[in-house]
Amino acid sequence: MDLTSTSSGIAQMPVVDSSDTLADSLQCYSPTKKETWEYLAFKSVEEVEKFYGDYALKSGFSIRILLKSRNNSQNQRTDKIHYLRYGCNKQGYKKGSLLDPKNKPKSESPVVVEFEKVKEKPEERVGCTAAIFLKLDETLNVFKIYKWDVPHCHPLHKPEHGCYLRSFRQVNEVQGQLAVINSKAGMSMRTSYEVMGQGVGGTDNLPFRFSDLKNYLMTNRQKEMLVGEATVIQDFFRNEALSKPSFYYDIQVDAAEDIASIFWADGIMQLDYALFGDVISFDTTYRTNNQYRPLAAFMGFDNHRTSVLFGAALLYDETAATFDWLFTTFLKCMSNKKPQSIYTDQASALLKSVPNIFEGVFHGLCSWHMAENAKKNLGSRANSAFFDELNILISHVETESDFDYNWDQMMKTCFDGRPTADFKWLVQTYRNRMHWSSAWVKNHFTAGLKTTQLSESFNAFLRHFLQPDHSLVIFFNHFNIMVQRMRDNHTELDFKAANTRAKNNYPNSQLMRSVVNKYTPTCFAFIHRQYDFSFKYFYEEVTPQVSAIDKVFKVFTIVHVDEPEEVDGVNYDDACNDGPSNRDVLDEEVAENLSPNFEKHDRLDERLVTIDIRAKRISCTCRMFENRGFLCRHIFKILEFLGGSVQYHGLKTIPAEYVLKRWCRDVRQSVKSTINVATEGATQAQRYQQICAVTVNLCTRVCADPEASQIFLNGVLEAGRKAEELLNSKGIHTVQSSVTPPKSSSVTPSKSCNTTAVSEASDAQKSTGPKFKKRPNPIRSKKRLKSDYELAREHQKFLIHRKRKQRGAEDLKGKESAD
């Protein structure tokens, strides 16, 4: 850059190019020599900031904008900036600073010095006068320097501290978008900052600090929330409904049109409910968002016996009316298909709402919540002896008479024979006994569920993604990530099931061989365990003489049998090495020799197994299949015995109707394999999934080459044009993103949206944006609990203060008496 000027005119004036580096510029001018910079010219404000910023960074100080004036030399307001002034960041003083000479004390006393305001924060501004002054040359339309104050009244920073100078710390657009993506993926700000630092060789090489990244994200969120949090949430659900055809949501509003509760479920949740929705666990959890709204989740078992989510809701309260709305909305979303069983806690609102909405559905009560409520309501009487008796009532009673007998025993043992009416909680528990005792529960299908453990494990899983300080916008973003993590785990289990063989210790048993490749590994392990237990049982045929079709057996075990391995005729080591199967247990000779010995022992776990030979119908009085969906050890004992006979060769394998599809490996594959976009039977969600899968695979392939990408893009646009023409000819119009869900005029108004409701949306919209109905914080105090040491110190300070106050009062009385 040539800085020499001639007297022939200013047309040869050098203009600073923003692309020049500071090293080149420093060789051309010296701040202390006016003749080296008085002819420098800058085309824009940005070039001035870059020029002085590079100089400041090299010198070791930060800069501030001191003046940007649009008044010209005649002090008239114009559209252009005429005067610029940049100075050192330490220019001037903070208000009330002790360093400011103008901050004079109020009192003239040399002892007492009172200042208007004393700042405890360390001072940064020390009155530095270093600055650069520029004005606009209206003839050439460039900025020129007319004054440059170089000296500083403070030490300059070291070069290694340059990354901490405030004016040079900036989050650029690329880094900001990366931070936003990381935040939406559930990554914390600190982790995101460290990851970006690793990409440039350390956080010291980043052009910003952690506080700058935090401020950037907070500012970005505030911009998103300018229209109101409720509006942002509604837009979020509308976009979900438009991008996912089967996405369903419903918003409950109050009389003032404030949002009270929200329910949502996507297409995969609805598909999972169709497959595994026979048993539901429902529970609510707190501390997942900053609106103090409880999160309600509908959970169930999948074919791997892992948790699967059917739908979720954010509720305003937990009243019966709110639960009525939620359960009605849930059934509406699931095409009014009711489950066979639903498990909840003992909340009175749920005891009232569940039978009202889920009519004919078995309502089970969580045994864990029962134990917790017992501790709260019974106090010291809820001891280990009580819980032992309660466990018997929950899991080990067979009939109503057994329940009444054991209940009376519990009252005698734990409550000194006092009547049940003396304890309010026991009265309510006894009244609801058909919801939790095995005497009634065993007659309903529960898939082995006794508690809301699915919801509890889901709540623990939530803690990794949701925090109490999350806004609802962040909540929904992180909730989607959490749901996707659950689905990834399910997909991984499906892959492992398809890629491995379950361990079968009885390869000679046709019963085990018939289901080893049908059940998932987890379910086969349960069946395998029942088959193991069958070795410890004996049977006795009690078939009536007149019946030629039905066979009835008593299956039981005994307290003690000498050398059980020899009695059973089974060597477990041989069973793992193609040894004898369970059908070799008892032949007629062994049975005759053993039958007298059975009378000498008490029979335990005696059950009746009935088999219809012709129809291949099997039942057991333990009712494990009716309750859990798996055959029990008693039935395995009889099937193995009958399967060894040529007469009953049809029972060598487990009948197909006793292998529930919900526990099989291919339950999801059978659904997905039937999807065909050209068939009328395929749902919109299924067509959407298949189209997305195909296009994503093609996009991943063709993006490797620009020419291939252009060919693919042109083909997609052409195919989209033809599809749009076909849709228009059939009268199927595209749904715009600006539509709003319809409002209901019922007593409890709601706003709902799914694939059909979006197209029927009303154009009417309130002029004022909706808002969430304010919910009070259920936690009364957010203060940290103080330790015993802190409480003792506070008490000690209180005593000292009281003594001083008393001593001062006594001194005042003494002075008054002396006067």
C-alpha cells in the first residue's frame, strides 16, 4: 500500500483495503506519526473497525464504540454517519467508581468518607484516553482520521491474553449454528463448548469464551420466544403434524383460551400401541420443565419386555376432570381401541376416572405405591412383618377365601386384632382388593405387570434428557431425542435377536425346539426357565373314566425327595449334551414304585392341568398363560409326558395359539413387510415411512458426485410436479403450515390436530397470541436445606445479637438514671 501523496490532487489518496493484513499495515504507518496516517481513507464503518481492531489486538487492548454521529459539520441530521470515534475499552469510569475524581465525598469530615455508590466488582474502566477520531469526507465518500490519541494510562495485555479481550470475542454464524444443533441434540452448553474446542486444538484457540456461547444461545432462544412460548409450541406441533402424517396432538384450553394440557403421539407410538397396547402402565412425573407441569406417560411392554411409549401429555393438574379429558383423547388417538389392563397408582382421581373412561378394562394398582402409602398412613405399624403379610396378599393367595383368611391373620399379627374400620387407609385398600390381589388379578391379562415399574424406569431414563429448568420448547426438543434413543435401543434388540440364537439347554426336546426361533431371546429365556422348573414337579392323572377327550392331571412338587436327580430321571449335565428329555421322567414302573412315597410328603404348588386332546386346548389352575401370556411349568410337565406317546404326537410341539404374537421376534417385521405405497390398505404414515427410507438411501448415494446430484434433483422435481397434478385432479390439496387447529365449543374446550383435523382447521385466529395457564410451583421452597452445623451457627449468632441488644438497653437505662 503506497501512502505517499502528491500535491496534484487527492485522487491518488490511498484507501485501506479490508483484505490487507495488520502486518502489512503496520509497515505503512505509525500511530505516533501523523504524516503516516492522515491520508488513510476507509470506504465503510466495517473497514474502520477492522483497521483499529487489528491494531488494538496487536497492541494488547480492547476497543469500544464511543461515537457514531449522523450530524454533519453544520450539525444537521442526515442518513449517513459523519463522525466516528473508537476508544480503549477502559475509557471513562463506572458510575459511582472510587477512581472517578468527580465522585467527591458528601461529608467534609476527614474521618467519615461517604460516597454516593460503592462498587464491589473489580474496576475495568480506569479513564483511559486512547482513541481514534474519524470524519466523513463528503467529496470522496470515505472516512479519514483527523485525530489519534495513542497513550494508555494502564498496562497493555500480553499476547496470550488476546483471546479474552471482549471486543474480539465473537461467535460466528457457523459456530453458532453448530451450538444450536448440539443443544437440540441434548448436549449441554459446556460439552458443546469443549467439543468445538477439540476441533481447533483447544478452547484457547476459539474466538470466544464459554460465557459468549451461553449468551449467544440465550439470545437465540429469546428471539424464538418473541411471539410467546405457547405460540412456539403450537407451531412446533403443527410442523410435526405436517411432516409426520399420523402425528396426533390435542390441546386443552380453559374458558380464557389459556393452554392447560397437551397430549401428543406420533405414528410409531400408535403402531406400537396396535401391537403391544394390551397392557398399559400410566404414571406422572414432576421436575421435567420450568412450568411445573407433570408429565404423564402411557407405557407398555414390547416383544423384548422393554419399555415402549404409546403417548405422553403435559397436564395442568391431576384432577378427575383432567384425567377424563386425557384418557378420552388417548382412546380417540388410538381409534377407540381399549387395552385389556391398565396399571396406575392409588390416586383418588385415577380411581374415579379410569373406570369411567376405560369401561370393562381391568384396573390394576401399583404394589410399590401401596407400600409407600402404607408407610405414610400407618407409621410405625408398617414394619417388616406387615410387608411380609402384604406381599402374601398381593402375590400368593389363590381364592377370595384365602385372601380373607390371610387378611384376618395380618390384622391379628400386625394390628393386635383391631378391626379394619379403625384404619382409614386399610378400609380403602380392602375395598380396592380386586385391583391388586392375585386372587383377582390372575384372571386378567397383565403381561406380568404388578407395578408401574415401566413408568418408574421411564422416569429415571428421562432424567438424562430433561431438567427442571428447561423451557417447554427445550423440553419438546429433548423429549424427541429421548424417544428416538428408546427406539434405537429397540432396533438394536431386534438386530441382536435376528443375528443370534437363544441358548437352548434341551436340544432333544421338541417343545423347546419348536419355539426357540419364534420367541425373542428374553421371552425364550423365561419359557426356558419354566421348562427347567418342570423337572422338579410330579404328576398324577385324575381323568374321569367317562371322558375320552379331556385329560386332567394333578401336577405338584414335594418338600423333599431323596436323590431328586435319580427320581426325576434327569441329569442336568446330560441335558446340555443331548441327554434325556423330560418325557423320560416317569414310566409306569417308576410311578408305581414312587406313588407310595408321595403320601409321606406334603404336596406343594399343586395344580390341575386340563387338556382337550382333539382341540389342543390346555389350561392350568395357576392361570399363568391367561395372566402373563406364557405356558407354565405345570403344563410343560404334562406336554412333555404326552408328547412322548405316539397316540398324542400332536402335542410334541407347543400349539400355535399358545405362542402369542406380541412376544415373537417378527411382530414388527411382519407389519413393515406388508407396507406397499401402491395399495389402498397402507396407511398414510406407512407410505410416508417407506418413501422417506427410499429417498434417504438414494440421497446418501448420489450426493457423492455433483452431476449425479443434479440429475437426481431434476428427477425428484419432475416426479413431484406429476404427483402434484395427480393430487389436484383427485381434489387432494396441500395443507399449508399456517393453519390452526379447530376450537371446540364444549364445556372443556380443546384444540386437536392429526392428519384429518389439520385439513379441517378453522381460519379464525385470535388477535392476541395464546399463553399457557400459569401453574404454581408445587415445591413451596427452593432453598437449600441447611446442615446441623449451619443451624447451630445461626442460633449462636442469634444469642450473641440478643445479648448485645440487652446490654445496650441496660446501658441506656443506666445513663437515664444517672441524668
